Amino acid sequence: MESPIDLHPQPRIDVHLLTLDEPAAWREACLASLAGAPIRLHVLPGIPGRIGDARAAGFARGTLPLVSFVDPDDVYEASAFTHLADALDGCPQAVMAYTDEALMDEQGRDVGVRRLAYSAFQHALSASHVHGLIVMRRAAVEAVLAATTDIHPMADWLLTRLVAQRGGVLHLPIVGRHWRQHPRQVHRTADPAVVRRIRQTIDQATNPWR
């Protein structure tokens, strides 16, 4: 078990990174992009075919009141973590804050920006709606995490939607994540049956038209 790494003298967010079979250069670029962010970083091995269980293990690390995660094939803006933590500190009724994201090609060149102002309806329909850098309150995550542990591969979609039902959602119109496009991305390989199952779970838990 690796020890957590404080990337700032005063970390405000517990962040986990799940490693699997990504190229080492991508993982190193991800880690380098986090330098100076106000986070306590926990690096864990992923569990093939069990992303929900692996995420739960990641969120269980640490004790800070805010939590997040990063993917080793993406790159992040370290300053965005501060903006997200500040936004949540300034809005006690909010349970989640997230940013826009840039798309980048397989070589890491930015090719465009996705603007993702929050819509509960779109969140219920699309795994890529709340998809930038996401920071959540630990208490809100822990309250719903059990419902996501057996979901693969889109546990993050279900988790963020269930968290969103517990309070306000803040959208920051800044780029926090650079999302690398490549053939092995989950949305390119996911079983349609899994997508249907998540939508059914969301439908049972919430009314997206409310």
C-alpha cells in the first residue's frame, strides 16, 4: 500500500488515482500536472472489471471533507482544485462542484473545449455531462457509494448523479481536465447493457425532470 502524497502544505481534498494498464508516459504526465494542487494524493491499483469497487477503495482513503479522483490517461489544471474547493466552501448547500474540460488527442494536443453548464436532465441521460474535474463532499459520497460498488464501467456517472440529488451542484466555467481521446476509452468499449442498467438505476433513484 502506497503512502499518500501531500502535493501542497495544506491539502484540502483527498484525491485518488487508480492505475491499471495505461502507458507509463500518460500516468507520469497526469502526476506532473497535479504539482502544487491543494490535494492529498492516494495512488491505488485498479481492479480489472470492477471499477465501482476500486473507486470505493479510493474514496475510503483519507479523512479530508472533500474528495475527488483523477484518471491516469488525462491531464489536469492544478489551480482548478483550489477554485473548486473555494466554491464549495462558499456554498454550504452544494455537494459537488465541477469544471469544463478540454478534449486532447492521443498525443496530448488540445483539440477543443466542452462547456458543460449543469442540467439534471442531461446528467441523467449522459455519462459525459458531469465529466470535467469533479470535487464532492465526502459525506455526500459516503451516503450513496454502496449503490455503485458493483457497477462497471461507468460507476462515476451513477455516483455523481446520486450525489447531485443530495444538494446543490456548482459548475465552474474553467477548464479543469484535459480528456485524452484514445481507442480504449470506456465510452468506446462499454457494454450497452451496462449503460441501460445505470439509466434504470438513476430512473429509480431520481426524477430527472424535476
